Amino acid sequence: MTEVIIVQHADEAGRLVADAITALAERTPAAVLGVATGSTPLPVYRELAAGAGSGLLGGLSAFALDEYVGLAPDDPRSYHHVIHSEVTLPLGLDPSRVHAPSGDPGTLSTAGARYEQAIAAAGGIDLQLLGIGVDGHLGFNEPGSSLASRTRVKTLTEQTRRDNARFFDSPDEVPMHCITQGLGTIREARHLVLLAFGARKAAVVAAAVEGAVSSFVPASVIQLHPHVTVVVDEAAASELRNVAYYRHAQQHKPDWQGL
Ligand code: GLP
């Protein structure tokens, strides 16, 4: 089932998803979280950080979706560093249990398989947070990515390099390559939670949720997953066709059903 929840504001989404993660940590203190970078999941991390004093999250492990090739883990623009400062520290996670794929150019040929093994050794991902690129990418799975792909090196599109240039001094500094969990890897997480906010994401949200499943809209792979929650604000929901039903289902959601 692809459940679509429409919220008024990104902060409301942050609270909703943070509550679901807290409930997961209550049920399963050593649960495995899949974390995403980008601006979209920040309200979730903020909410979780606000409640982190309880120590409830301290047993969680986390796996990031992706990393740039060629940026050292202590480079502030690397996703290792972003996850460390946005997630590991504020949520009080044990750094030895927080992982990101290695973008070290010297060991790239085995980095994908090693990351897959690490996820499997942790028992798989319980809840995977996802943002979405305007071109439909999940992680860094650009259009054309195999729906069965595993963690591997990819070449970034010019669109994605432009979109991410805001984190660099100049667009030319954005790495050309990345290493990303594959769509097949992402599909194995037990619960996918995809977040999108703002009108800029409206067309791609509609394509991913209601369009044809296609490697040209990598995020459409979520339609093949048995447990997906899409949380969008009104602007990002504005091109969905089935919106009346989503609101209806939201209003009549059984009490016992979590996110
Ligand atoms: C990056 C990340 C993705 C993220 C996307 C959207 O390219 N690799 O994981 O979902 O950007 O970013 P934002 O949430 O900032 O729109």
C-alpha cells in the first residue's frame, strides 16, 4: 500500500515521522534506520533531536543512502560529515553504529559490496527515510537506474550537480561521481517513508506515486513496495490526481494503524 499523508507544513511532517521513529525505537531499541541527506529530512532530525534527551534513540543503528566519490569523511560537504552533524550528534547515536558508503577512490571497486554486507549484517533496514530529486532520483539513483540495482558508483546528472551546488563554493566543485544504495537495496527496507515539500516537487511526486513504474522515474519503484508512507505538504501534493481519496483515507485511518 502506498499511503499518502498530506500535511500543512514540513514541521508537521517532522513531528509525524519522528513519532514513528520513536515508536520504532520503543518497540525495537536496536532498530536500523535508513537516513537521507538533503534539506527535506531536516525537520524529522530536528524533532528527534528535541526528544533525544530520553536516551531512547541511543541503541539505533543508521545507514546513509549515498556519498560523493572523492570527498574525505571529514570534509564538511561529504555525506559522512553531514550525517554526523545532522543525525549522529544531535540524536545521540553511537558513531560506531552509523554508516555511509565509502567514497574513497582507492577502494571503490569493492565499496558497494562491502556496504551491502554491512546492511545485511545489521539485519536490514527497518525504516528508510527518503527525499526525492526533481528528476525523480532516490538516493543518487538517477533516471535510467535499474529498479533492481545494488549499491554502486554512479555518474551524477548535470541537473543534480546544479541542484547540489548550493553546498559547494562553485558548481564545478560538485563531484562527478557518487556511490549510492541501489533501488533494489532501498526496496529491501521494511518500511519506506518518502518526504517531499514545496511546489518544485509536485510534478515528480505525482509521477512517482501515480505514474508508471519506470527506471526513468527511479522513485516510482516505491509502488513495488508493500509498506510505503509518502508525506507531502499541500504544495508538493498539488499535482496528485487521487488526492480526495488520500484525504478520505487519512481521515478514516484505523486507530491501531501507525505510520
Ligand atoms: C540529494 C540526495 C538525495 C535527496 C535529494 C533531494 O541529491 N542524494 O538523497 O533526496 O538530494 O534533496 P532535497 O531534500 O534537498 O530537495
